[in-house]
Amino acid sequence: MARHKLTDTQWECIKDLFPSPKAIGRPPTDCRVAFNAILWILRTGSPWRDLPEEFGKWRTIYGLYDKWN
């Protein structure tokens, strides 16, 4: 699935657009992994529930997508 992921150079260009993790609460989801998951969904057209496990729980990724949107 490497073709659906951002390169290091691409990530360096956009990483500052994402909020920094909070100091308390649940461990944060890695923004890069979440963004790659969103790209996978958009490129493949698959339903959220079909998101591969390597990206984490689909509800978490969808929640971040909805929040960032």
C-alpha cells in the first residue's frame, strides 16, 4: 500500500497544518497515519468500515476526517 502513502517530503510540507497533541487524555492518533488513511479512502472509494487495520480504527479516522473537514 505504499503508493497510497505520503512521501517524507510531502509530509514535511503539510505537517504544520495539523494540531499538536494535547498533554493530557488519551494517547493521540498519529496525524500522518490518519492522513494516509483518509487518502486511502478517497483514492479507493471504499467505505470507511473497509479501512485496512494498519491505519487504526475506522471510527477514529472518520472522526478526525470530520473534525479536520
